[in-house]
Amino acid sequence: MDNVIDLRSDTVTRPTDAMRTAMARAEVGDDVFGDDPAVNALQERVAQLLGFRAALFVSSGTQSNLCALLSHCGRGEEYIAGSNAHLYSHEGGGAAALGGIQPQPLPHQEDGTLDLADIEAAVKPDDPHFARSRLLCLENTFSGTVIAPEYVQAATALARKHQLATHLDGARLFNAAVAGDGDPYEGARKIAEQFDSVSVCFSKGLGAPVGSVLLGSPEFIGEARRWRKALGGGMRQAGVLAAAASYALDHHVRRLADDHANAALFAEILDGVPGLEVGPARTNMVFARPVPGVTPPDLVERLAARGVLGTGGRPQIRFVFHLDVSRADAERAAHLVRETLAAAAA
Ligand SMILES: *Cc1c(COP(=O)(O)O)cnc(C)c1O
């Protein structure tokens, strides 16, 4: 269908003409030999930007998190993460399947954080009955929510106190940074540098077609590079992809603020609409809960028929704003949601 407003995810963005030009012009080599200038430039740049000594370009956020888990933890060892953390709940159980790594999921609090007391209680004593606790994983943004800087500081300090390493799934790190005050690149570094390793996605709101970067110490990244190869992720002339990520870093970071503004506009237009409880925008996401008994359960399908794509519906529908959604689209999408609800109630 023409004119569809696709709010399923910020992964649906297509590379712009200017990004494609940058990709076409990339100077490339064989990255498995370490010869790809565009990949090397991206890795060096992201490492420096976010305050790390080494970086690795990988095919996806899932591969990035998996390389991190496999590098931090061995068989019979354990990582602590939120029960809705992407790396625990949405990555095919890769660390368990491929690494014999045991997850220790913890419930999230209202603000997306894990209770520090729960974390402390989940750290196992050194005893053959227990898996060895190795790693604490946090996610920021978490379902669009920016995790408070004071919390990140307290949680990473607690992890260090118990000799746990720390990993940040920063798939949307730059959304968190742009939501804060000041320079977003500096903001991203302040969040990232509190962790031993960080994963950042370029294929979400930053608009690149493929790719994530994993950051850490040179020793850690050396280990992650071995795992990337074992996972089939050693790419050859990957510079065409790295060039897209570099372009995104130059041109698509500050504009994330537009996505946040569009999400806020969408939520504002829908505020108080009968049949739908619409929460406030969280960075580039809006979550809406259809009112049972008032709104038919197939609202997502009804919206799709009118050209607005969201995901979920049981119980919440998620709408994500991104590079390929203009302010006018956000406005039109909100009005189409209103019309759909009115038609369903009639
Ligand atoms: C999308 C996402 C990932 C994984 O990214 P893929 O590139 O889809 O594998 C990891 N963590 C979070 C929080 C994400 O939103």
C-alpha cells in the first residue's frame, strides 16, 4: 500500500540517497585481514568518541551482545539482566545455546531499572552449588525510557563491588543522549564510559541498513573478534556498511530529537482519545493500551488497514518514530488512529 506510515520499529528506515552515495564511495579491503579502511576508521572513531580503547564492527545488535556475553562469560557462568532486556528475552537464547551461559533475569521496576537490592541478592557466593556470577547487563534506552544517570552510576558501582563486569546494550544509546541536555556525542560518552563494554546499533534510528559496534578494552575486543569469526560474522569488504554507519554518526545523531518531538506530538494528539490509554512519549516511542471491552482486540490490524503500522496489541501497542516519518506523517498517523477508534466504536 502506498502512503503507509510504518511505526513498527526504527529498524525499518531505508538508507537515504546521501548515505548510499557515501556507501558507494567507501574505500574497502578485506576486514577479516583487518584491511578495510572504512571499517577501521569507524571502529577507531566510535571507540574514541565513546571513551574506549577498542571497537568491533558487527553485523547486528544481537551479534554484538552475543559476542559480548561470550567474551565476558564462560560455560557455567552467569549474567544478570532484566527479564525484558533484549539480550535475554529477544535474542534466541544465543548465550545459553552457544556458550553454556546461564542468565539470571530480574524484574524491572516502573522506570525500567533493576532494584539494586535484587541485583545484590542475585550475585552468587563462590560455592559449587551455584553458577559463577560474572556480568551485569543494563539497557539504555530501555523500551524508549532513558535510564537515570544516577542509577547507572549506582548499579555499575555495585557490580564492581562484587567483581562483576558490566555491559550496556546501548542499541539506542544516542536516543538516550539526545534526550539529555548538552552535546549528544558527549552525553553518549558519559553514559557509555561507565561500562566495561557497550553495544551501539546503527541500523535503528540512526538509519544505516546494517551494523552495530561493540566497544571494550583491547583484550576484550580481541576475544570478541574471535567469537565474531566463529559466529560467521567475519565480513570481507564490510566498508560499504561501515561507511553508512559513519555517515549516520555525522548526520543522523542530532536529528533523533525530531523523532522524539514527533513521538510527543503523536501522543499529544491522542491524549484522552476514547478507547485508548496513550502514555507519554518515551524518546522515540509511544505505548498505547486499548481499553478492553471498548476497543476491539484487533486494533493493530484495523490500523494497518488504514495505513498505520504498529506492533503488539496484547496488551500494549508500540509506535516507533524514526528517520522515515515526518512531522506531517506523525500528525496524520495520530488522526488515522482517532478515525479508526471512532469507526470501531460506531
Ligand atoms: C534491536 C535491538 C537489539 C538487537 O539488534 P538487531 O540488530 O536487531 O539484532 C539489541 N538490543 C536492543 C535494546 C534492541 O532494541
